[in-house]
Amino acid sequence: MLDRIYAISDSHTKRKSNVADSMSSIFSFAALSGVIFIALAYYSYPPQKRNIVLISMFGAYTGIILFLIYSFSNPYAPPAALSPGPLLRLQEQIRDSAPPTPA
């Protein structure tokens, strides 16, 4: 069982390092270029109150979404920090179920 836990931990570490290095810049480019292209469509209309409200709502929505994506990109940092509680409980269960060592 400990070998399987080590394999899972090793796999998680490899995935974490690969994703952190490759996806951030690609996603940022795609997200920001999408925001720019969609916002350009709003600028073809004359600046009336309704159009200004729509582009303001779009800007607020885009800002919130990009903030949430950025803030939740690291599950071990706030605001969505995962606690080590489940891992600690697993370690306790493993420790409690292990046979006693001979003296």
C-alpha cells in the first residue's frame, strides 16, 4: 500500500510540474486575445448609454472570470487552498493499521 501511495504522489508531482510550466502562457494568450476580439465588436456601435452599460458589464464579467481562473490555478494557495486534512487522516489510518514492530 505504501508503494502505491508513493506512486500516486510521484505521479501527482510530475503532473503538477508539467501543467504549471506549459499551460499558463498558452491559456493567458488565448483568454486575452478572446477578450480583445469580443470587446472590439462592441466598439463598432456608437457610444450610447445602452452600449456603454453592455461593455461595462462585459468588462466586469471578464475581470471576474480571469481573476477566478488565476486564483484557482494553484489549489494549494488561497482563496481555494486545500487543507492537508485528508492526507493527514490517511497517514493516521496507515499508521494505525500497520502491525506493531517487534521489540
